[in-house]
Amino acid sequence: KAGVTQTPRYLIKTRGQQVTLSCSPISGHRSVSWYQQTPGQGLQFLFEYFSETQRNKGNFPGRFSGRQFSNSRSEMNVSTLELGDSALYLCASSKGKGPGANVLTFGAGSRLTVL
Amino acid sequence: DAKTTQPNSMESNEEEPVHLPCNHSTISGTDYIHWYRQLPSQGPEYVIHGLTSNVNNRMASLAIAEDRKSSTLILHRATLRDAAVYYCIPYTGAGSYQLTFGKGTKLSVIP
């Protein structure tokens, strides 16, 4: 069974640019969540999508956005990049509903460096 | 969200049992207690979860206090691969859909 796939694994951007990260969930999982991990703040929740609808959003500025497609794949976008956006961005998938709904499977992450 | 308190770090000898404690005194009656771990350079990995009674799976056991204000993750025989940061997370689930990670406990396993 394939795990959660995130692309790209590493990327370098400059301030002011924008970036799009992609996440392919486990087959059959309809929920995708995104987390940001930095040494200072630890793991912080960005947003969660289920069946193309955002069900919850963390405390991040509007520069951070996401979407989910009908095949459950998800993308997140960060516009007008700042140095502080340098982080590991983690995607997690789950069934989203029913038994085992709350068990998340994480991908390996996308490491973003902003120069 | 319920607050959790975990030791910053712990050490264990290889092949010895490890008991990782977590205090969650403000947990609500409907919150499950989830444990995740994060190995170096990897995303977090689900370990186990429970509500009231003790739980076992192939990775670990979870002992939950009767008053649910604390829990203990038990690794029966620590291996080098168990060296990771372990997170205890009270999770409401429906209506929340987010995990609130604290700083966790960094477990070192000594060969």
C-alpha cells in the first residue's frame, strides 16, 4: 500500500516568490491535513480538507492557502514568501470519517528554504 | 485544547522497557489520547490511541489512568529504531480535525 507522497521534497525560493506543494494521500483516504514544522514553533496545524471542503484552518496568515481535488490529492500554496516561511511542510492523510478516521498517516515532508 | 506535560528527554538502554509519561489533567471526557512519534528526518508516525481502557498493538501499549489525567506509553523492548520524539496528543476528532503537537519527549536509546 503506497504511503503519503509529497512533492517536491526540497526546494529553495527567494523572498517574495510563491510556492506550491503537492500531496497525494493514501488510496481511499478522503482527508488531507497540512502542518508546518520549524525548530522554534514545532509542528503547527495549517488546514484540513475533506471531500474538497476545508473543515478547519489554523492560525496562519492568508498567504497560506490550500485546496483539495476530487481525487483527494491536495496542494498548498504560499504567496509572497518570507524568510520565516522556511520550514518542513508535512501533509497527512486519513479516512476522515468512520472507524479509524482520526489516525493520520504523514508524508516525509517538503523542505522549503527561503533566501 | 487540553494541555499536556511530557518530559523533555528520556534515555533507555537497548532491549529494556521504556515508560513514557504524559500528564493531560484538562482533558475532556470525549478526547482520545493519541501518541505519535517522529524519527529523525521523517514525518510523524502514529503509534497508538485510547479513550479509557488500556490498549495494546504491535508497536506499544498505552496505559491510561483511571481519572484520565495521565497516560503512559510503554515500549516493551526498546530498539535503536525507537529513538525519536514522542508526542502525546489529546484529540477531539470530529469538529476539530487537527492535532495539536506539544514539544514531546525525545527518547534516546543506548546500545
